[in-house]
Amino acid sequence: MYHQMLINGPKMEQKQVQLARIVDIGAELFAIAASATRAQRLIAEGKPEAEVLKLFNHFCAGARVRVADNFRGMKSNHDAQGYKLAQDVLKGYEWMTEFRIPGKQAHLHVVPDLSEEDREAREAS
């Protein structure tokens, strides 16, 4: 995480998907540590070691895959394209903010209509 903060600096808040990956990695590492502690306690209480370790190892194998996927996603992803698309949507792909059901009278605006002043401010940014 600190490495990413050094690389991205103040723009880190614009990289929400990257931050989510870092949080997910931290959560998985915490879950592995908590599971190891629990497994150790269960074995100390006399539970069958082979069964406890079988469950622990199975959980950790899945967690390692999820952590590896998140690390890979930090290097190779489509985040920049997604961020640019989101900005474009916010700036004027107004047709994307409407939802119409074919053959129905219903018409739903996903985002509220903007006042003229808000629309001008959006276009200026």
C-alpha cells in the first residue's frame, strides 16, 4: 500500500479500484492469520490435528489465489479506461442516465435532471 502511495501520490484517491485491491489483500492476510491462530488453538484443545489442518490449508489455498489475483490486478488492469469512461459519463453521456422499458410508458431517470447552472458547471469542468 505504501508503495502505491509513493507511486501515485495525491492522485491515489482517484484509484478507488486499486485501493479496493489493497484492502482486499489486507483482509485476506488478516483472515489467514486469524485462521492460523484458531487452528492452533483447536489443536491445543485436542481436536484432530489432521482435520483442523485440512480445513485450514483449504481456506489458505483459496486466500492465496485471491491475494495473487489482486496483486496481478494491480499491475495489469483496465482501471484507467474505466476511470475515463466514468468521467465521460459524468460529463455528458446523458443517454446513459435514462432507463426505458420497451413497450412501456415508464421512463426512469437514473440521475436527477440538472439545473441549467449545474449543467453549465459540469460542462466547464
